[in-house]
Amino acid sequence: MNGTGGGRFKRIVSAATKIEPHELKATLLSFAFVFILMAAYFILRPVRNAMASDWTDAELSTLWTATFVFSVIAVSVYGGIIPRVKFRWLVPGVYVFFALSFFAFWFGATSVDRPALVDKAFYVWVSVFSLFHVSVFWSFMSDIYSRDQAPRLFAFIAAGSSIGAIVGPAITALSAETLGSENLMLLAAVLLFVPIPIIAILSRLKVTELGNADVKADLSRELQMGRNPFAGFTLFFTNSLLFGIGVFIFLYVSMGTFVYFGLKNLMDTYDESTREQIWALIDLTVNSLAIVTALFVTSRLTTRFGMSKTLALVPSLLVIGFLIIAAAPVLAVVVGLEIARRAGNYAITRPGREMLFTIVNREMRFKAKPVIDIVVYRGGDMIWAWLFTALTTVVGLGMTGVALAGAGLALVWAFVGSRLGRTYDLSRRRDEPEGILQDA
């Protein structure tokens, strides 16, 4: 009876999500992995965002500059560590490190009266963590699943991040006043220890049930990766595909920066607790919308229409969204665009761009990918933040002018996404061996 029920369940899952029976266990574990990571982050995110409205555009731009500097340092250190440790310790080590760092913030926040400097340090560190933990996760996923499995499985796995991003802000929204931000830090730190055993199980399943035994377990010995901590930067600037992905990320960041600063300024009249709840409710709405899309739409979109149309879809929709803001620059409309932008990113754009890393070699995934996901992203934050500040404080543009600039950037972003997607589609059709693009 149980066997029949289990077989029926597998058939239903396969029909709904395109997951094959032998992939189900690994996919569900990957789903749980990213769910926990995102729940931990989204517990902290509203706390971080609520602090921003207390600072001017120039102060926030300075903090984003500091985030960029610390991101470069973090990625360089990570790049130097990669070839010196066994792979089975690399990924869990990252999450243990961040868990301990948030324990330290909890201890510091409960030991002092939270001066402004502590809040700003926390803001910067959460911003570094927000990209690092996701980049390492998707590097690990690209190493677990094959190029053929990724288009079918990554969207479902990404739905785990959306559900985690619902649970996290729900906890903050319901308990911000009772628990306080300090205890929310402690909760997030504890959660980051949970994925450690999942990583070990997935490492075994990739060789057994997934049939990806060609993926090696030791980056330093099997692949003889260089020990230069800046190798990821070299790979990024010398490989056309990687550089194109970086441009795609850079343009994506411009969308988020313009909307984020707009929301920050529009909410400056609210108290900190109310801001935390507003940001948490935005997160809840975003990820509720993203779940259905990621589970039932994205994999079909990529397999039926190809990556070219998939990566251009959300940018094209944002062109329309920014034009609407230009006509009606009010809080409700900006909130609506933020929800649409982030939901589309989690459900469509993010899984799509992660699939691009299945057609490059392993060194690129673990050394160049953090450069793109973290340094390029935070560098974009810094550049676009100062540009926004210049447009509003020097040029004197209001939300209408900024929105028109955003519409133009979104149009360029759609073009770059289409070109990258075409490269991926051509690679799959030619059935090129993994890693062939390393000298492109």
C-alpha cells in the first residue's frame, strides 16, 4: 500500500514539475536547503531595511560603498581558500562562518546600547551575507546537477527560496515587537547550522541516484585549481560569457537600487517598527507570488520557449512598470513594481541565469561566480546608489525622472538577457561537453 502510494506521489510530482523519480530525493533536499537559507536571511532583511530610513541618501550610498569593499575582500579570501580545502568542507564551512558572525552580532547587540555604528556594521554585513550565501548555494547546485537536469529542476528548487522568504519575514512581521531585533539575529544564526547534514547527503546522492559521478569531490587535487585568490577576477574579465552575465547582473542591480531608494525615501515618515512590518509584508507578497510561478511555470517556460525569451521576459515587463511609475509616482505604485520585480527575479530570472553556469567548468562556478554574484552586484549597488543620489540631490530629479531613466535601463537589460539566453540555447542544441566555454 505504501509502495503504491509512494509511486502515485512520484507520478504526480513528475507530471506537475518534470522531476524524474530518481531525482526526487535530491531535489527535495535541495529545496529544503535553500528554504532554510532564505528563511534565515529574510528574518534579518526587514530588520536591516528598517534601519535605512534613518539615514540620508548620501549615508546609505556610503554604506553601499563599504559593502562593495567588504564584498571584494570576502570574495578574494574565499577564492584563496577554495583550492586549499577539501570540497566537502568548503560549502558547510561558509555557512558555519556566517552563523558564528551573527552570534557575534547578537552578543554585541545585547551587550551594548546599539550605537549607530553597530547598526551600520550590521547593515553592511547582512548585505554581504545576502549574496554570498545564495551564490555558494547555486554554485553547489550547479555542481550537483547536470546541464540537462538544471532546466527541469532549478525552478522547483528555487521555489524553496520563495517559501523560505515567506516564512522568514512572517516571523519578523509577527514577532518584531515581542522578540526584538537582537533575538531575531540569534534565531537566524541557529538556522544556518541546519543545512550542514543536507550538504553531506546531497554530495552522496549526486554520485548514486543522480548519476553524476563525473563530478569530483576535491577541487584542489582533482582539478588542480590555481591558488591565486584573484583568479576569479581574471576569469571574469577574460571570458565573454562570464562578462556578459556580469553585465546582466549590473543592469539588474540598477532596477533594484532605483526602486529601493525610492521606497526608502517614501517611508521616512514611518517609525522603525512600522517600516519593518511594511518591508516584511512586501517580502511575504513577493514570495507568495513567486512560488506558483517557480513550481509550475518557469521550467515549462525555459523548455518550451528557450532561455533567450526567459531572460528577457522580466526586464521587458519592468519597462512598462517604470513608465507607470513615471505617470503615477506614489508609494502604492512603487511598492507594486518592487513586488513584481522581485517575484519575477526569484521565479524566473534567477533560476534562468543560474542555468547559464551549467555550461561552464567547475573553476568558473566556484571562483568566477562569486565575483559576479557578489563583487559585480555590490559594485553595481555602489555605482547606481551614487548615481541615484546625484540625480535626486544634484540634478534635482523626482521619481518621474528617475523612473524614465529606469525604463531605459530595463530595455537594455532585456537585450542583454536575450543575447545570453541565445548563447545557452545554442550550447544545448550543439550538446557541447561541459566546460567547453572556458576559453571563449
